[in-house]
Amino acid sequence: MNILAIGAHGDDLEEFCGGTLALYRRAGHNVWMCVVTDGRGRPAGDPEQVAAIRRAEAQASADVIGAQLIWLAIPDGELMVDEPSRHKLIEAIRSTSADVIITHPPDDYHPDHNATSRLVMDAAQVARTSNYRSSLPPIRKPVPVAFMDSELGINFLPEDYVDISDVWEVKVAMLLKHRSQHMPGPAYDPDYVLPPAEQIAIVRAARILSEFRGLACGATYGEGFRWWRAANRIVARRMLP
Ligand SMILES: [Zn+2]
């Protein structure tokens, strides 16, 4: 299968579905990690340089599992539900011939997350339209859209789970590639030495959430999902690993 995971920021996919993506790869599926914004928001510094660092980190994370990176490079914090952004997502969906799409839930905390969710839902539908202005063919098959967890799991009740216990260390390895997000100071320090993983705030948050989702499905570590219930989004087989 072709798996297209779409996150707003450089480390969102790792945090909320990194284990699931690792399992898809382990099973031999194609995985694309699409990052919508360019990450220029943090750390402090020249926005173009920061964006280049974030892109390299996202690439390094994708390399951990042999996924392909799609970098849409919309300025961090400026993502809107508009036609230019939707067009980029339609092209991503068509170019990967996605069989399943994973993205943010519609009511997460950050406007970039919420806009990404809305854009993906809209793009998934328009990607079917035969005469839409694109050099890529339309996708006529049903393509399920899974919503991954919200930030800190707030206001998100999973209905489907993946046991990621076997790939927990892979998920952590992917998160650690986002070095710029683990630095205590406001500016990027190329010589910064990361502390042990357990002392890194993002890793701790991922561990607690994964343990909690795992608790619900009888696993040591888990990831939770909901499905978008709509026409053209439902298939009669399991799509998660
Ligand atoms: Zn984010």
C-alpha cells in the first residue's frame, strides 16, 4: 500500500504516528511523510536558515524508517485554508496514489494543525475530480483518512489502535532527529549535545501518550486513531498495521 502521512510541523508525525509509520515500513509498504509548513517559527534566527535546518531534520527522521519526505514549505504559522495550499495537498495525494492518509484531527490546538486537517479532508475529495487542473491523474478509489492523536491527547478519543511496542525505540530515534526542537535556548546551537532521551520534553510527552494509548489496547506502547466517516473514505478491511 501507499501510506501518506501529513503533519503540519516537522515533528508532528513522529509524535503522533511515528510508530505506526515504522510498522508500515517494516511490513513493506511505501510511506511518504508530508510536512506542510517549513518550521521557520523556532528556534530563533534567520527564517530561511531555520527552515533549512528543519527540513534537514525532517529528512533525517524519514531516513530512519526509509520513508520519503514531501516538504510543502508553507511558512510556519501562516497556513490558511486556501486554494494554493489545497492545491499542494491535492498534488501530494495524487502523486503518491495514496491508499490511506493520516493527518491531524480537525479540532487540535494549533491553527496549523487545524488548517492541515481541513485542507487534507478537502484535498482528498477534490483529488477525485477528473477535470481538476493537474497533470496528475485523479484518484477514484476510496481513500480512508485517519486522524492521529491531538497534542497531549486532549479532547481526542481514539476508536482504533496500533500496538507500537516493537518499534518504540524507532519512534524515539525519529523524534531525536529534530535536534533544534530539543534545545533549551531560543537560538540554534550546532554544538549542542542532546541529554538522554528521557530528559527531553517531547520524548517524555510521546512516552506518556503512547503508554496511555497502549494501556487502552493491552500494549506497552500504542498509538490511537479515529476515522473520517464520509463517502469515499470507507473500506471493508483494516488499513492500520
Ligand atoms: Zn505541530
